Amino acid sequence: GIVIEKNIPIPVRGTKSGKWQRVLSRMDVGDSFAINLTEPNKRRNRERKHSILTHAAKSLDMKIRTRKINDNTLRVWRVE
């Protein structure tokens, strides 16, 4: 059967350092970069990128802003 144990500490969850965390961590406040949207469904791609980038920035305790520049480009600024 299953043995139930008491007082076993929960291991600390490691932090995942992905592509966007590495990019954002090199930015200073006021820096920006552009992302080309090449997938057929650009709106969904833009929304997905925005979500991923926001999560990455939050994991680094920084704030970003994203704006659609044109149909093919999303620009990301570090604001804090």
C-alpha cells in the first residue's frame, strides 16, 4: 500500500529561464524590441506572444508594454 509520511518538506520549485526571460533580463527601462508575426493567424499569435512575454516579465519582477505596430509587428518596451 501507500505509506503516509509526516513532516516531509516541499522542495523549492526551480525557476525556469526561458528564451523570453533571457531577452527581457538584458533590457534596461526604456529599451524595446520588435517581434515579427509570421503565422497565418496573426491576431492569435500576437495575443499568445503578449501572454508569454507578460508572464516572463512578471517572473523577473519587471513591467513591460506591448503594442501592435502594424499587421506584422509587435513591439515590446520595458517600462519598469
